[in-house]
Amino acid sequence: MGAKDLYKLFISNHVGAVQAYREGRMTIRQCADMLGVDYFEMNEILKSENINIMPEPEQGLATLLPELEDSFGKNP
């Protein structure tokens, strides 16, 4: 697979991830995993697409803090 094909695949995945989030079929974290970016990068992608960031209902404070710490590399 050449660079041009990889770029097309990335763009296709980007559009698909953004649309899935917009429709509520995927969480930010799922979209980030799909694109190979972190949570904060996915937030920036969504903001660049003028999509309001919705809180993820399954994320309570008990899970949010450890995930944020993981993103910053504070947890092993």
C-alpha cells in the first residue's frame, strides 16, 4: 500500500469517525482509538469540524481522573 492509499484510508477513517461521533454511535475515546490519536487530539479534531463535545455518559468522575492521568503518562 502506497502513501497515497494510506492517506485516502486515513481521510476515510477521519470522516467515518467524525460522523459516528456526530450520530452518537461512538465515544470520543473510540474515535480516537480508530484514528490512532489520543483523547485530546480527538477533541481538537471534533472542534475543527465545529462539533460540540458531548460528555460521555458512562464516564463518571471515578473513571475520568485515571484516564486523564494516563493521557499525561502519570499512571504506569
